[in-house]
Amino acid sequence: MNKSLTIIIPAYNESLRISRCLNDIDFYISKNSLSKLIKVVVVDDGSLDDTKEVVNNWIQKECTNKNCFSVLSYTPNRGKGYTVREGFLKANSDLVLYTDADGAAPIQEAEKLINAIDKGADMAIGSRVLKDETSKVKMGFKRRLVGRVFHTILKACSLVDVYDTQCGFKLFKTHVAKKLAENQQCFGFSFDIEYLYLAKKFGYKIKEVPINWTHVEGSKVSIVRDSIRMLMEVLKIRFIYRYNSP
């Protein structure tokens, strides 16, 4: 890696799962001697548990590359899209990646996304749907079904041309991330779709990349609730940009 990278980890009530993710990133930084190139920011989205304390304690007592890790915290809870936006706007690096706090996508998969950027993409997104010989996805039935429902909704509404919009592992050129964040109007569940929609409108090149991904216990996915939620969020974006062009 010859580019600086900021890793944003949005976290809401993740005290039981986030240490594993942090350990993996810390080990990756040490193994590849990347302490001068990588910064990791955990953005605590008004958690009701002790996520902030768990992360700070981990940095103090377990972290090897302490200068690489920090916590940004605020209240009340604002939604995942707001959390990622806060991280993007504060990034000061060549590239910025956001990854879910459960660590479902191993941090080394970022190398595949960086390679896509190096080949000309403005943003590279991890995909659990596209497959190649280097990727393996372990996903439960509920999550697969919700993903298929969501893709059907998006295709019907002609919003984005991406197979897996909701994978929480996306890499951006930092100036691209900031441009999207500055124009963002959706701060909850639908922010991924809005980013992809805006990127398409602004003419940015998007590359979808197959990655390794393994389900981590603790997910709150609900087939009925989340399918309805997806439909409402997609309609919201359609309404916003029908009357307000970016």
C-alpha cells in the first residue's frame, strides 16, 4: 500500500462484537508495517451500551498501534448514514474505507478494493453477490432473502446498477467521499443507496468487487420489517431527487 487510508467503523451498541474487528485491523497494520499510512476511527453513534468505553479500554490495554486508533462519539443516536458522514468529513487521507463493526469482511479484503481504485475506479464496493475464485461468502437464509428482495426493489425503481448495495465494506477516494457526504440527505438505512445514486449522477466510476464475507452473530435482520423498510427508504430517495437535483 502506498496511499494513506482512513478506516471508518460506524458503531451502535457494538460492545460485544467490536473488539474482534479492532484486533484484526491492529494485527493487519502490524503485519504489513502500515502504522504510518492507516488511521482507524470508531464513530460511536450514541450507543446505549458501553461501546465507547470498550473501545477506549481496548486502545489503552490491548492495542499495539495506539496512535492509529481513535474514537469519535456523540449523542443522541443519529443513524448509520450520519455516522459514516461524520467519519468521511473528518478524513484526511488519500482513501477512506468504511467497514461494519462486526468484522464480517476481513480487513485484508481492502486490498482488492484498493486495486480497483488503482485501476481507475473512484469508489470500490465489496460484493457478497458477485463471485470469483478468491471470494467465499457465508450468509444465512434471512440475509440472503432480504438482499434479493432489496435488489428487486432497486431494479424496479431504476435507482442504481449494483448487485449488492448494502455490503458494509466500501472504499472511496477521499475527495469523492466528501463530495457525496456534503450532498447527503438521507442519514439512516438508505444512505448506501443515496451514495451510489449520487456517485452515478456525478459521473464517478463505481467498481463492484467480490470479497470474502462471513456472517457474525448479533445481526438484527428481519425479513418482514427490513423488506418494508427498504421499500420506504427507496421511495424516499426517489421522492427527494425527483424535486431536488444534486
